[in-house]
Amino acid sequence: MSDWLDKITNAHIRDLIPYESARRLFAASEGQSKVWLNANESPTAETFSIQSEQLNRYPDCQPHNVLASYAKYANLTAQQIVVTRGADEGIELLIRAFCQPGVDKVLVCPPTYGMYAISANTFNVGVEKVPLRADFSVDVAGVNAFAENAFAKDAMPEDAMAEDAMAENAIANNIKLVFLCSPNNPTGTLIPQESIESIAQAYQDKAIVVLDEAYIEFSTEAQQTALLNKYRNLVILRTLSKGFALAGIRCGFVLSSPEIKSILLKVIAPYPVPDPVAQIAAQALSEQGIALMHKNVSRLSQALSLLSDKLSDIAHVSLIGEQCGNFVLFKSEYNKALMTFLVDNNMLIRDQSKQLMLDNCLRISIGTPAQNTQLVALIHTFFARIQNSNNQEAVS
């Protein structure tokens, strides 16, 4: 970096490592020769129509037809919903609205979706971590322990405030947002309702609990929208990227109380939802569109079960976590060599081994039956070569 550019770059940005999205690692422009099983996308797409009459006009900040359609789908009111550019924008809006840079923090439970921490770091907001337990369940007691001291500074007598150590301890846990993910990416695990409620209760009047339900269409029994009217500090993130097979249009939703929505609308961009995106989203949320989504989810869930069974039968492969989304996480001591072999054969999956507790782990997005069969065949070929190599070494 040039000296002058280095000097004017924000200090907290200079050493920031950006999120390695699937498209940063492998560009979609590389073409159809590759099998894309690395971004938890749907392997197939539906057809939509676009009307061009209004493309010369700026779009509505919050398109009414999309709000009304999603409100009906989620059994909420339009006053509880903000339409965003994917759930990722929802994460950023919450951080911008509620976290003071250089002072406040968010809390995350790794291994989980990396953008919670990356977005916080981008805004110079601190990150506290309470790792998942060995079975990938949320450490509720560990998360709630931060709530007990989050605002202790306000309750301290003036003489105690004079003691630096106590004052520093009081503000050390200045958590404003707690991020939870259910089904969790990449472990595929669900968070029980009682755990969510315990955390929401612990942070009442202290912080916002953000529940990311990006994959909820694959585990509808776990959806928690009914809790929004019970806990005013609960926010739910949703998206059309997964079950609705619309990752390419970047359309997400923040579900919350009307009060939180009003604050988020203060920091949102003037025109966050392009008109073509709104048109497609409205079609996807129509009665016919929702029926298509359910069929797609059913197909992928069946394929997930079949692929999981086939992977379970392969030596040196161990399934990790649960399979409550549209992906499978597995562990193998040969993960790096296997990843290289698959990439060399134009089969792209996701390496998760850099994440906490996920040494030697790889994640597979569910593809078409043909793609899943091709993947399994390649994995068998890889391990057959490993076995042959080991046999030759033993003989020699």
C-alpha cells in the first residue's frame, strides 16, 4: 500500500482480513464447467418476469408489495419488517444503529457465520466470543454471564467508579448485540427455544438478541417469529437466498418490533431494494412462488438425507453437527488433499478448517442428484487412491 494511502486508511481497517466469501475464492465467471457446492446456494433456479416501465425511477425504499407478502408469509405485520440487501445488510444496519465504534461490542458463538464478527470489525466494534459446546450447542450460561455485568457501571456508587480496575471491568462487557444462528452455519445445528428465551430474558433492557434464521425454510419447526411479540429486544434475520433459491437478487429481511424497525430505517440507504429485486421477490412470495419454494426445499432435504447416508459409509469421513439446513459438514484427516483433488476436478466445496473447533472440516452444499452422485464418486476415487498409495508403501 502507498504511504499516503496507508496514512489515511482507518487504523482498524489496515489489518482487517475480509470475509472469504465463496465468490471471492472462486468467481462465478469461471463458468458452468464447475460444480458449485460451496456457497449453500440452491443448485437450480426458477424463471421470473421483469417489467421495465419503472426502471427510470428510483425504487421505493421499502416496497409495499414485498413487505405485505413477507408479512403474510411470516405471520407478522409490515410494521415489523425491514427489507434489506440480503441478511448481510441487516447485520450491518444493526451494528451501525446500536453499536458505538471503539466502545461497544457484539457477542458471537463460534463456529458460526463469519460476517457477524467481520461486520463488527469493519465498524470498529469489538467482538466477544462464547464458543459453542463440544456438541455444538450454545453455551447459554456463558452467553448470559456477559449480561450480568453488561451495565454494572451504571449501578456503581461514585466511590467505586474512582477505582480504575472496577470501572474498566464494568465497561468491558458493553455488549449491544448478541448474534445467534439457527440452523447454525456451518454446523447445521438448531438452538432450542428455551435457550433463545433464556438469552433474550437475560439481555432484556440491556442488548438486542439477533437470531439468524437464514436456513429456516429447511427446519420450519424451529422458527421463532412468535417470540417477537414476547421479547421486544429480539430481532430475527431472514433471506430469500436459501430456501427460495434467490441468492443472486440479494434480498433479506429484518423482523423486529416496530420500534426497532423505526431506528433501522434511520440508517438504511435511501434506495436499498432495486426495482427488479422487488419484482422478483414479490413473485417468489406469491402463493405460487411459496409452493415452488416448498417443493425445492423438499427435494433438497431428501437429497441431503441421501448424501449424508452415502458419506457416512465412507471410511475416513465423519459427519459433524446436524443436517438441519441445505449443507453437510464432515471431518477427514485428509481434508486438504481431498479439497485440492475436488477443486482439480472442478468440484467446489467449502473448507471450514480455519474455524474454531472445526479442524479438518469441509462443508458440502446440496446439489442436484447428478451433482451429488458425481461428488460421492470423486470422494470414493480419492480414497481409493489413498488406499492404493498406502498399500504400495506397505509393500515397499
